[in-house]
Amino acid sequence: MSIISLHYQDHSDTLCGRFAMLVSSYLDSPEEARKPGAAIPLENLFRVLQMYRYDSFADERRSGVLALEGIDEMPSLTADDESWHLRIQNAMSSALSSAFGATPKEQAIPQIQSTLRWLATDKEVPSTDVRARAKTFLELLSADLT
Amino acid sequence: MSALGRSALLERLAQGDLVVSPLLSSDQVGPSSIDLRMGTVVLMARAGRQSHVDPAAYRSPEAHRGIESRKQKHERFDVPFRESFLLHPGSLALVPTLEWVMIPNSLQGVVTARSSWAREGLNIATATIINPLYRGIVTLELANFGEIPIRLCPGLRIAQLALYDLRRIDGDQEDIGRPESQFDLAFEPAAGNVSKKDGKFISG
Amino acid sequence: MRTAKDFLEQECRNLNAVLEETLRFKYGLDGSQQFFEECKNRLIFIANSISSVPSTDSANLRKSSIALLELSGLISRIERSSVGEYSWPFVEELKQVAEAICTEETVTDRNRAPMIHVFSDGGLDKYAIFTEANRPSNAGKRILTIVFPRSLKHFVLLHSILGHEIGHAMWQCSKHQLALRDILNTHLFSTGTFATEKDAAMWLYSANAPQAIKDQLSAFGKSGVTRNNFFRWASWAAWREEILCDLIGLLTFGPSFVAAECNLLYSFDAEGTGIGQKHPPVGCRGNYLLKAAHLLGQDTHGLTDPQIGAAVRTFWDGLNARRQPSPWFNVFTDGQIQDTAHSIAALLQTLPPSCYSSPTEVELKHLLGQLNGTIPPVGFSVSSDRTLNCQKIDFRHILYVGWIKSADLGGLTFEQVNRLCGHAIMQQRAIDIELEP
């Protein structure tokens, strides 16, 4: 039996904000983006941008093909955590709108992702304008989520 | 008792009463034998876990002592394809053949090392006889008699199987029912029962 | 007294030592380097997070402590992985399917296959594929963990059930989730029983539900679960996802999936009436799966050989005998099932080799003939003109004939059929290597 009851709370939004802040700082010092540990914020931010791009935020960890729960247990009313993404999604929309104006997300998101890619690999340098907009986006996102 | 040549081997394989499956290339069937390849499991005798091989441990093979003795005698390694295993000098390893072998009741199989490996020090420690009606993988007891380790990879041809016609002295075939075998339908090597009904002779 | 921060910093050092200890063992089919580096990166990130916050920042320290817990669990699971405890030939085949489906675009790679980690645990109920969450976390590269029941190491026929788990992994891929959601909303869930939570609840509590269902719901009522709040207890999203994953299992593994699922599910729930928080009743699942297999033509081969035809019919008759007769269990129309299945199949066909395709009669006859002769069923034969022939065989066809044989074992046991098929999958790997250009 566990010595403590740990209630898991989702911290995706603050984590996302922190990643945005870190990556924003890498834009000022790109060499920092190639150090160990820098992969974490870059990969995560890229991933959540993918989710936003494809509007695919369903992310519950389900496993176990067998319906064993509920057979012998009495149920209790709890909610599934399906709204973890709302704050992130809203913050992204807002930051995108401010940084990229009327540019549709299908065009804006790949530009931000190309900036992350450049930071991680030091290849395919995006234009100064794209880097500037990406930085604005990240700063606004970070401010909104942290 | 005569050995089967290539033509006879292929004929029996085509008829289906002799099975060596799969044969990955046609040149595995030689003039009077079939090359066998190494499978993907290695059982290494593990020194230090048992003080000696004791037939007494096998008298009650399903009791704790018997099971423990069998399980601790060898260390098992699964060696997927394109990986390798080092057999050190003086070591004994049990490996299965890749091929599944079924011997008809009119034939007996004899497994020996391929001479090219034998020259490197790799030996099938004992000439393995495969009885009629055997079915399963063939366990090869590999020993390294050389002075340097030998790197073995699953899929390499390391042994050869010769097949002999079993005839009675009057020229007819032996009529053999399926014998009781502790290794029937074997999928991987396993320690055998050295005591094999000889418990009356074992003290301790 | 050590502060929480001191304690967590020490735990980071502990985990680093444990991570280095894992290198004593060979784990994973592809070795340990990528897991080691990924775990190391995560640990560095967490350690930096801890050191960068003051010791009075309990909120952020708590988040880091949870991250450390997750990482310690991952490292200990990696350490437990042993190639000898699961069927690695099956895993090699499964990986090809999983990698085709779960490849994602990442910051450094436009087409990165997931890192796949395999271990074995427990018994019958342990089949699982754990995908790490997409949402922001301390993970860099995502690790897909496949769990096999330890007790079922040699029961490859049952491993087909992992097709369902592949479905969960597919749903978690952002690029697929959008397409799958569109398919489901357009076809399967557009109308009818599962169109909305309300419709599903109405069906569940309907007067013609089996008595066993009513009795369970009545018992649930004592805990406050009613028709109006049923999907506060159960997860509507989960139910829909499970239905999707059953179909993906069928489309990736074919008849062997249907057989594995029916056998496993009904072993735990013989009546098929258990109501799960995250799963619809087993009886419904069996029914729509069998219907889907039929509509996809997986149970009909136009077989000309009477013996093979009889064997295949015996297999399907055995499965169809599990079909729940009450129409209450039929939650979708044929049209809904067919359109959904074909749409998902079209998606899978763009991700070879994930989509299952039926064997030819020649192949079926060959493989079944070998199994009937107690020979591992592989793509090898000797012609009457004494030519040795090797050919590629889809491992899912080996599983299918295994199940066909299991419906009429002859002199073999179910375990022996499993071992023969497991051995065949290994041998077929050798054949495939030999056939490589």
C-alpha cells in the first residue's frame, strides 16, 4: 500500500508555458538549444503545435483491451480529464493571432515549427521575419500560461 | 544400413515423409548430408551455481530440487537474428537448429559438426543420433576446443545431418512405433533426465 | 532536516546511478543506447528544473517530484525488460506495424518511428501498449511500451489482441486522430445508438436490455449512477475510442484478432454483459467485430478445396457461436460498420504493412497442411521436381492458420499449436532475411 495518496493534477499548461519561455530564450542564444536537456522543451513544443495544427487534443492514456474495471467494483462518479488542453489551445490561438495576424494556422504553425527545427539542428535557417514572429508567439504564449 | 545421397534426400523431402524445414538455400543439401543452421537460443552451462551434475536430482524431476537443479544449470540467452554470441574456449553450449526436423520410421539421423567449423575448434561435443519418428528442433551440444572465442550467429550453418536407412537383417524395414521421448516436439534445448529410470542405482 | 529540494536533488543522483546500473543488462531488441540517452536527457531536464527553483517553491518542486516518480517507474520497467521473457520474433513483426502507424514528425526528424520498449508482466489481463502522452511533459522522444503477459510468452495466437492496442497508439498520433475522428463522426457515430451520450445511455437503460445488464445498472444505481449521469461515471470518449480500437485491431490483424479478442474477453466475462467504465459490454464488441469481419469478406475465401473450406468454416462457426443472439447487442447497422471499416482500411493502406490482407487459397492450403503435419507453418516447400522453394509469408497468416487449426486440434494441444506458430514466425524471419536482395 502506498505511503501517500498523490492526486495527479495536470500541469500541461504551465509546463507548456515554461517550454515556450525556454525556447524563446534559445532564440537569443541558439547554442543553448543544442545542449543536453534542450531537446525536451523543443520536442514538446513541436508536439503540442502538431496537436494544435491538427486539432487533435484527445490524449487520454488508455490501454488494456479487457474491460475488467467495473465488473466487481462499485462505481463512483469521477470525470475523465479531457479538458487539459483548453487553456493551451486558447493561449495558442491568441498568441498566433497577435504574432501572425491574419495568416491561417496551416501556414503559421509550420513557420514556428521550422524555427524550432533550426534551433535543434542548426540547419535550414528561417528568415529573420519568421524568427521574429516565432519569438513573439512564444513570448505571448509563455506569458499567458505561466 | 546405407546413407542417403543427395538424390535420395531430395526425393524424401519432396515426398514429405522426411522434413527439414526450412532449407533456406538449395546448396544446404550436399552429396550425402544436409547442412543445419544455428537457431536463436543458447543455453550455457553455468559454473558456480551447481557443485556437480547429480543424477539424484532427477529422480523426482517435478520436485523443487529437481526443477531448481535443471533451471540453474544453464544460463539462457535469446539471440535474435543479426546478433551474435561468443563461445569461449572450454565452454559448452546447447543450441537448437533453425530447422524443424521430422524423421520417418525408416531412417535414422546422425548429426556432426561441419568440418570448416571443426577446424576452428567448434565441435558438436557428441555425435547426436536422431531416432526414427523424432520431430522437433535438433539440439546441438557445441564445445569450443580452440584457444580463442568463436563468434556464432543464428542462421549460420554449423552442423550437418546424415540420414541412414534402417533395415532389418532380413532386408525389411524396422517396424517402430513412436518411441517415448523426453524431447518429442522440442522447440528449444532443454536439460535431459540423466537418471532415466536408473534410480535404483543412484544413492543420495 | 533535509529540505524537499535537497531530497529531490539526491533522488536525481539516485536515479542517475540506477540508470547506469541498467547498462549491466542487455535489454531491448535494438540495444540500450537510445533508451539510456532519452532517460538521461529527461533526468537532466528535471534536475535542472529542481535546481533552478528556490527551496520554498513547493508548487514547482511538487511537479518535479511527480516527474521523477514517472521517470523512476520508466527506468525500472526498462531494467525489467528481458528478451527471453517474451516472443521477440512476434515483437519484430509487431514493430513493423507499429512503426508504420506511429511514425511522427518531430523537431529533428520528419518521420520518426517511436522507441519501442517491451517487457513482460503478470498474466492474461496484462496485454497493453502504453503510449506516452502527447501533452507537454518531461519526455523528449516518446517511448511506446508493449507489455506481454509473462504467462503467455509462447501463446502467439493470443498476441493478436495487440492490434487493439495499436489502435490506441494510432489514435494518439495527431496526424491520424483528425482523419479517424472524421471517419467516426461521418459513419459510425453519425446516427443511431452511439451518436450521442444520451442515445447510448438510452440504449443501455432500455427495456429490452438483457436482465444481467439491468441488474448491474440497478446495482450501480445504489452508488448514484443513473441514466442521466451514466457517462459521468463511464467515459463516453473512452467507449468510442475502444470501439475504434477494436476495428483497428480487426483491420490490422484480421481473423486472428477476432479469435484472440473473443477468447480473451469471454474468458473474463462469459456472458458478455459486463459494463466497463472505459469499455462497452463485451457482447456488443464481439457482435460488431464478427459482423465487420463478415462485411470485409474475411470469413469467405471462395475456397475450392473442400478440406480447407471445411476447416475454415469450422473456425468461423466456432466464433459465430459466440455471437450474442439478442438484438440489443447489435449497436451499429451493417452500413455503418462497412463504411467505417472501409474508410479506416483505406487509411491503413497508406501505411504499409499495417493493413491486413487475406491469404490466398494456395497459401492457406500450404500453411494449414504444414500445421496438420505438425510442422511450423512457414513459406518453405519442396516441389515434386525436388526444387526447394522459399517465399515470404505475412505473420498474420501464420496466426490465422493457427486459429483455424485450434478449432479442430486433431492430436495437438492448443499450446502446441501456439508453439508451432511461434516457432514459424521465427523461422519465417530467417526466410525473409535470406530472400532480401
